[in-house]
Amino acid sequence: RALVSRRELLVLTSSSEWVVAGAGQAELLTPTSIAAHQATEHGCAACIPPLVIGSTVLFMQAKGVVPRALAFTDGSYQSSDISLLSRHLFVGHRIVAWAYADDPHPVIWAVRDDGALLSCTYIPEHSMIAWARHDLAGGGLVEDIAVLPEYAEDVTYLVVNRGGEP
């Protein structure tokens, strides 16, 4: 479902996450020199591309409900649920889009299937993961999201349906 270039090539499938690297003395990845091993068994959602934040890869678990962080620690890739303390924001819903704004504040913006907007202040080096829900002034359902760099900061853009009809 996704290929992510990190220290090795990460292959995110519907049922698990794999690490693919070169084998042999030079450890170069070639058609005749390849080594693959399974890192974790969570699976990646099909329609939501992973986010790369520093050395961490964020992906939505296969059903699109649980956001996970895949990071290289202690000699192997480990996956952790980054919604564990805010599960009430995810139960009964799927994430349909997300984007990451790094400057001036590191925030993951996520759109739920019911049009709700969620944010997550995510600073892994300080063990900070804080989710919140945002209601729009004047109402409306968020349909999509994008983050674009503009001058010295990242700007978040929303596609909002003010009529409330899907």
C-alpha cells in the first residue's frame, strides 16, 4: 500500500510492515542482493498515505481507525499506537485524510469520516502526543486537508462543506 524510504525501504502492506534492504558485503539493494523481514503486523490503510516526520513514519492502521508511529529504536523498527490516550476521538470513526504542519508548531491535522477536524501536537523527542477536536465557526464538515509551505511557516488549508450534505 505504500513504500517509504528511510534507513531501509519500508514496505507497508494491508497486513504488515516490512523492512527491505540489500544483502551481502556492500548491502546495496539490487535484484540479486535483497533481504526482507517483517517488522510489525498491523497493516496500513489503503487510501491514506503515510506521513514522514523526522525519523518516524506515521501510518493509519489497516481499518483507518488507529494512527501508528513506526520508528527505528534499539536496532529494530517498533510500532506504537499514538491515539491510545485519546481513543474516544477515534471510536466508531475512520480517518479519511491527514497532513502534517511542521512550522511554526508541529501539528498533525486529521479529517474524520463524519467531517470532524482533529489535531495532534506531535513531538516524539519529548514524548508529546496530544489530540484535540476542533469545531468550525459557522459549522460545516471538513472534507479534505492540505498543508503547504508559505514563506517561514506551514499553512493548513481545509475543504469545508458548509451545506452539510455529503
